[in-house]
Amino acid sequence: MTPAELSRTVLRSVRGAVEEQELSVAVPARIVVQPPPRPGCGDYASNVALQLAQQAGRPAREVAEILRKRLSGSAGIARVEIAGPGFLNFTLGDGAQVALVREVLARGDGYGGGPAAGQSPVAADLATDPAADPVAAPATAPAAHPTTAPASNARAAVVAEALARIDAAAGPGGRGVADEQPVLVPAPYDLAALIARLGVDEARWVLLRPAAQDPVRVPERPVQRESNPRFRVQYAYARARALGRHARELGFGSEPGDVGAPVRGRVADDGSSDGAGSAAQALKSFHTLLATYPSVVESAARLRAPDRVVRHLEATADAFFRWHDVYPPLPVGEQKPLAVHRARLALAEAGRTVLANGLRLLGISAPEHL
């Protein structure tokens, strides 16, 4: 069960409580579920009971209990608990992670929404001729060389083009108002010079990574190492592709399933004092980021914020490497491929799918080799 499916399940429970007069509220258009703020509080959480309490004229915990009873036993949900003033915490069933991997692989390029929009004129121009930026010069002005245009317009062109792709993926439910564009903080550069200095991928990343109200920080040169977030995301994708190639050379393919136990001595360092707990958290974090990718695309469209996709890709790449280190998808030494290796390879392919889809929305390449 993905967060979107869980959100729809919770929404149905609210609608049912209203129809049967257990609650007297207006049914909200959407309900947000997200990872809990602290480990040990289930897989996802929602504050829907707190949002409805005042309208219902009842304590939030009482509203939460009504919804908890309706949600308990729902397909894919193992446990529903009430925490604090009225938060609903959800623990998914044992098969939820395997089902997630199957869904990501089955939907492929369509995971996270519909297929991305075709390459816009801005994207094509940036890819083939950095000096050709049709948005850089005002339509009413005489033809001018784009490199002399205001820097803020250059950034706006890249952001608008990325938002067009994100809108197409999110669909009508998540799409922002067509003429509602973020007000971007200007920066002292011109687009052609930036691309000549950094290359198309790095230039786009630099322009899309900051939130609308934040300034652009331009590096002296692109750094092709893991300290560079853009390189790390592309490297994670390339590494996942390489795993598939090596697996084929060893004569086995992927199959979603139980990824088994972590490898001793290779536990991720995430601050946990317990090795097994640290490895389990690395696995859970990776699954959660894959599951929440569609909702990130939706919120990026709704809030006109492509930087949300950028940051989600960074987190996904980091989680991929942490998970990969403790659950290696390929056999070691003379070991023969086992069911756990096929399951781990499937999870790596799901991560590769999310990274590729996100990079495509941003108009950044997903190279097979780095």
C-alpha cells in the first residue's frame, strides 16, 4: 500500500463515518499521510482527526477512535494506533513492502503519475544550444541575444519547463494554477555562461535545487564525486543499472520478495546504537522514499516547487547507498544467487525507476555509466 492508497482508504473511512452520522463534518478533498516524525510510530501517520475535531465539536482523540475502528482490519493495514492528542499511526501488513516493489516495477515510467510531458522547446534548446533561450528575452522587446537577458528570467525558464513536466505527471489532482509561478530570487549569471561553465545537467540542478525564495549558489565547477548531490543521484542510478548488468552476467534476474537479513559488519551508520536496528531502519527509509515519491510529485505541482523533487531524489540516492551497503544485491565470492539476491535486485530496480523518473521530470540525464 502506497501513501496515496492509504490516504484514499482514510478518506473512505471519513466519508463512511459522515454517511452513517458518526461524524458531522464536511468530507475533506484530500487527506495527508506521511512518515511519522519519530521511528517506532508505525509506517505512516495522519493528523486528520485533529483537523476534523473542531468542526465535529468533539475531542480529537474521540474522532481518532471513530476512524481507528473503521480502519482496523482494512486490507494492507496491520495496525492502527492513536498517539498524542489524536494522531493516527498506521503499521502496514507484512507484504506491503513487496507489493510496493511490484507496483513500482509494474508501472515503470508511469510511477509517480502519468508519463512526463514531451520535451518542451526550452528543454530542447537547452540541450542543443545553450545560447537559445526563448524565454530570456521579453516578447515585446527587439530581438536580443539571450545571454544578455535578466538572470531571473533564465532561471524562470528552467523552472517553468520543469513544472510543465511535473504538472503532466501529477495530473489534474495535483496541478497548480496555470499562471501561478513562484517568485524567484534573481542571481548574477546568464544561462549560456552557466551552462558553458557547468554543463546542462549541473546547471539545471543548480537552478532547480533552491526553493523559490532562496538564492542560487553557483559552484566554481561541477565536481564529479559523491560530495556533489547531483552526481550522487546520477551515480546511484548508474550503480543500480550496473547491478542489473552484473546479475545478468551471473545468470539471474529480479523477483520481489523478502530481502533477508543484513550482512554482518556492514551495518549502516545512521546513529543507531543497535546494528540490526540500524540496518532495518536503512531498509525502511529506502522503502518509504520509494513509496512517497508520487506524493512528492503531487505536492511539487500543487505548490509550484520543483525543488521538492530535487531533494527527494537526493534523499533516495542516499538511502539507496545505505541500504545497498548492508543488503548487497549480488552474491559475494563463490556464493550462488539466492532468493534474497533476486529480491534485493528487484528493490534496486525499483530505486532505479524512481531516480530515473525524477531526473526525467527535471530534464536531467540518467546516465548508464559514470
